[in-house]
Amino acid sequence: MTTSHAGSRPATVVDAIVRNAGDATLTVLDGDNPGAAVSWAAVHRRALRLATVLRAHGIGPNRRVGLLGDTSVELVAALQAVWLGGAAATMLPAVLPGSPGVHARTVAAMVGDARLDLVIVDTRIASVTRLVPARVLPLADLVTAAATAEPITPPRPAPESLALLQYTSGSTRAPRGVAVSHAHLSANIAAIAAAVGYDGGYPERVLSWLPLYHDLGLICFLAVPMSYGGELVLQSPLAFARRPESWAEAIARYRITASGAPNFAYELTARVLAGDSRLDLSSLRLLISGGEPVNPDTMARFTAAATRCGLRPSVVVPAYGLAEATVAVTISPPGTGIGVDEVDAYVLESAGRAIPAAPGVPVRRLVKLGPAVRDTSIRIVGALSGTPVAARVVGHIEIRGPSVVRAGWLRTGDIGYLTDDRQLVVCGRAKDMLILCGRNIFPQDIEAVAAQIPGMRPGRVAAFGIPGAFGDDLVVAVEANGDDTDELRRAVAAAVFDAVGSRPYAVIVVPRGGLPRTSSGKVRRAEARRRFAAEAPHSRERTVQ
């Protein structure tokens, strides 16, 4: 078991917001155009008036409010207003893969499940709310009414009261709400800040393009700077989706010191920077890779390309978290870079032990995700015994601490181990593990190999098993960029066999957008298995159309 320790902190996010509403600014970029900088003091004043209007709509303690819109100063102020009024917030996905109908039904299901009393919606996407079982208030109307309202005197919420109903990404099941109290949120904000040495002071300047409905974007890259009154620059996730280079360009333009993103964004940015080394990234002291499994090869490609732009490789650090822990469980200390554990692949797969690889043996390269954040404990327990195991023995990852939403030890659903220096290594999801001829193989290892094949769409691959005579039969489903699907199938099969020693039972090539994804862009393996398993016997010779 590994544990870190805590000091004093504000009891609620409301206490932190009130205390640190100072002169540091929030800037929301308008596409590629510079946005107006607004001080946190001004955001706070707006939020107090917005809270008055919300009170007139019956919103106060013990109420729940959904917020649906693209990133804007007004949306951030509305989030503050919900908290300052004593209510709980749920950030709803402004964009989802798939059709507008799927988006509307997903939002309606989340609103119903969360039992929201009100949904504040950006007028530009108001059509998404046509099915929601709750009152709807356009954000523009809220802002207009607040212009002449008197500021509220904010109530002091109890630490145990609900602050946030955070929906999981739904990569293994339908999205579900995780109830985060003010105490949980405050504890995790303080733990993140302590782990990365952040106090909001000059010259720190944070940048994020992550969706505010994603826990990494909402908590790590909005709630933390907001609670500490630090300089913050926000981009719309749509801007990154349209032009991935906009992230690096904003880092250079605003001399950003801290930012972060999931693994796929580093893959895309590595490709951008490989062709353009004119950007200056030397201001960065911290880049967090989190929100999805960290691929050591992706991070190596990114750091190689970014180093030519002045980035110090040591500033890029991995992290691990989950909604049930508010967000952060581990963060590698700034300045340590990406640590990789190279272990004997055969011993890991057959015996469940992470032994450093000797020369000449097959190697598994796994990213060390850092130690537990402050006041959080991690232990690894045996799959059968349920009791703690020694370092470098693979088992179920369990956590506890003031940020964890359930008392006692929480089983995360992930499989991994602790290194000799108490860093966490995650091997994969327990429910996704494949048993191939007696060996335990994790799908992300197969997906990482397949993703490097020319003609693949970045991050658009799912590996899963279907019942076979000798355990699982491996199926790999991929989205293609080009038309030569037969060659792509052969290349994927050969690369997977070379990497894990097992040839796929079937490689399924699906149309662009054919793999099911979550609101944050992760491929939903369980849904892919359900959707494509029946096609696998036929896809050994043909491509799914």
C-alpha cells in the first residue's frame, strides 16, 4: 500500500472561489482569435448576480442544475453561480460522436438519471435539449436577467453536500453519475495542486482545450486554477478537433506553463510538430498525460518532436484517475518525465509478475504513472484472495482517501501493480482482459500496435475477445483512412502476431466513424464487441461495409 499526506484546505469549492477571486484572468479563445481577458474577481461578481436569478427560478441548496454549452466565460460564471447558490452541478456533453438524434437522446437520459431541476443551455445547441425531462433556461436569458440583478449572499454549503454529479465516459458501460461532495472536490483540488506544485501565483499560466463535461477538463484544468485564482486560458474542444495544431500554437502565443491532454492528443500533436518546429514551447514546466491509457511510444514520438520546439522532455508526466476518485489518483512529479517499466512479457502474461526484462527476452513497456496524490492510498489485491500482494505482483487496484466517493477501499476495475518505489502501473481493465492460450493479454497493448499501421485512423481501433476453443479468439476492429482494406487487414494481423505472439481470429475494417465512442472520444470496447462479434467469422475473408 502507498499513501501520501495532506495539510489544511478550504472546506468547499465555494470557500476557495470566494477567497481567491482576484486580479488573475480567465481568457476564453474565440477560435484562433485572442479572447478578452476577464479577471476572476469580475467572473465572481457575474456569478453572484447569476445566482440571484437562479434563486428566482427555485435553484438553491439541494437542487441540481445541468450546464450544456461550448466553453465560454458565461458558462464558467454559470457554473460558479450554481455552486455559490448552494446547488449541485452536472456538466452535460456539448458534443457527442454520432447523429444529433443520438446526442439529444443521450443528454435526455443523463438529465433524467441525474434528476436535474434545471438545465442551462447555450442557445447555439438548444435543439439538443428538446427531449430533456427538466426545465430549460437559455444561458443568454440568464445572463440578460443577471445584468440588473443584485448579487446574492452565498450560503455556505456543508462539506458533505453534493457539489457535482460527474458522469463517467462510458467506455465500458453506459455513462453513469458519480456523486462528488464538496469535501471530495476540495480534497482532490488540493491534492492535485500539491502534486504539481501549483499555487496559482505568477508566472503560472494554465491552458486547456478539454471539454468541461470531462472530469480532467472540469476539475484539473478549470476547478484547480479557479480555486487558486490563477491565470487560465481556455479553448473550445471543437477548436482542437478542427485544428490540432491550435493547442501548441496557443501554448507558444500565451507562454503557457502548464497544460495537459489524453494520449491521442499527443499523437496528433507529434505529427503536427514533426512538420513544423517554429513554435516555441520552452515556457512549459508541466504537461500532464491522462484521461486514457498512456502509450510510451506515443509519448516518445511527442517528446522527440516537441524537443525541437524547445520543450524539455522532463516536463511531460503521466497521471491516473477516475471519476470515483473525483479525478486524480496519481500524478508523476513535475520534472520526472515519462518513466517506463520494461518487464518480461512472458512472466507478466503467464504468472502475473512484473519482473524487469533480461536482455533478449520479449519485453512489455509500461508507463509508471507516479505515486498516490496527497492523502490517497493505493493497494493491489489478489484476484482470488482479495488480500494485498507484494510489489510487482499484478492484481486488482484498490484506492481509498478523502477524494474517493465511497467509504473504505474502492476497487477501480483496473489491473496493475506497484513498483519497488511505490509507483502505480496499470496493465488494463479487468473486464477487458483477454485469455489467449493461457496468457493474459490486455487489449490496449494490441490496439497500440495496430494504431501504428499506415492507413489507420488515429485512436480508432478496438481489440476484444469472443469465445473460442482455447479461451478467447482475438478480434481487432479498425477504422481505415484509405481504400486498401485487404492490405490493412493483413498488416494489422502481422503486426499483432509479431507483438503478442497470437494471430487475430479476425480483423474487421469498419467505415469511418463506425466504431462506437464515448463523449470524450474513447472507443467503447464492450459496445464494439456486442456490435461486431457476430461479423467476426465472416470477416476473416472480407471487410464489413
